[in-house]
Amino acid sequence: MVLSYSALNHFFNIFQTPYLWDELGVYSRAAIYLYEHNLSLLPDAIPDELSRGHPILVPFYFALWFKIFGCYPLVAHIAAACLNITAFVFVYLILKKYINEWLAVAASFMIFLQPFILAQSTLVLPEIPLFFATAAATYFFISKRYWLTSLFLTLSLQIKESALILPFAFYLT
């Protein structure tokens, strides 16, 4: 299978798309606000109409990228893709502990190609950062590195409220 120029061009145009839905309504606007004002992890750093009560780590992460590389949708989408790729490195490392290395690569790639993962892999939303933090916590948990497990569980709680179940799940495991 050979990728054509138009297929590659279409792939890279994904990074050029404007913000959509929740990206535009909450997360990108909150990140832009932090970029324009002050980088902060304090809850009152973002006005309520922008944060809507969500944890602040995701807007902070994207605002940090904006400070370094400029405030453009391209930068935000690449920042999201970097987290997604890193999450799949953790998925691979988890699978490699239990199955053959090549099967771990193939399984990670098959998970990566799922439409719901691909659809969110470049969006400024908390789901992929939460996936990254959960995959990292799982890897460190099965590696018996509990301080790093605790760190990534704490980060997951600062990414999205639904991560509240994770510490209980790890404790029961």
C-alpha cells in the first residue's frame, strides 16, 4: 500500500483544522486565556465562564505549548498528538510485559487506528490527556513503581473529574 501525495496532504491538514465543539467552547478558549494572561494551575486563574468548573491541567498544558510555539490551532493539535503518541508508547510497554514484542506493536497500532481514538487524537479535549495519564499510571503500577503511579493518578484527577474512580480501581487491584 503506497500513500499518495493527496493522502499525506489530507493527513497533515488535520493539524490545520479550526477548533470544534467543546474545543472551541471551553478548552481552547481557557488555554488561550492562560496564554494571554498568566500560566497558572490555581483554580481561579481562569474565569468561571471559560473553565466551567473543569480541572485546569489541560488548559495549562496547551497554554504552555502556546507560550513556547505560538498561539495557533496547529500548535494545539500537535500538542494533543504528542500526548496521544506518548500514551501509545505506554500501551506498548504495558502489552510488552505480557505478550511478544511484535504482537505488542501490532496490538498498540490496532488500538491506535480505532476511529474514536483517531478522531480525538489531535483535539484540544481532556480525553486523550486522561488516556495518557491512565496508561502511564497503569504502566508504573504493573512495574511496581508506586510513587510514579501516584503521580500520574494525581495528574489524571487534575485532567478530568471522571478520573475520580481511578484511585479506587488501582487500590482494589
